[in-house]
Amino acid sequence: MPFRKIFVSRWSALFWAAGILWTAVDTVGFAPAHHAGQAKPVASITDATGSAVSPQDLATLANALQNE
């Protein structure tokens, strides 16, 4: 892609940057309503079958992974 042509005009550079941002937002999306850096509460985590995951299940999994 000829980047020189894009940055000759400020307007073309602005539209190019807006397109990059639009693509990023469309691909990744916005942060969820509960703050992005916080983990989900354990009660709302489900497994592949849709069953709720308990803290004991997570402890068992962590123990199994440490023993490998």
C-alpha cells in the first residue's frame, strides 16, 4: 500500500486512521460494563456444558495442573 499518498493530505490521513480504529473496535469491541481489568465472579463462570463452576472445581483443576 502506498503510504506516502495517504499522508500527503491531512484529511486522507485522518480517514485512514479512523478506518484503523473502526477496524479495531469492530474486531475487538469495547470493554464490558463491569470493569475490564476485574475477573468475573466465580458464580457466573460456566463450563463447556453450561454447568456452573464451583470454587472446589477450580481448586481441583489448579491442583491437577501443578502436579504435572
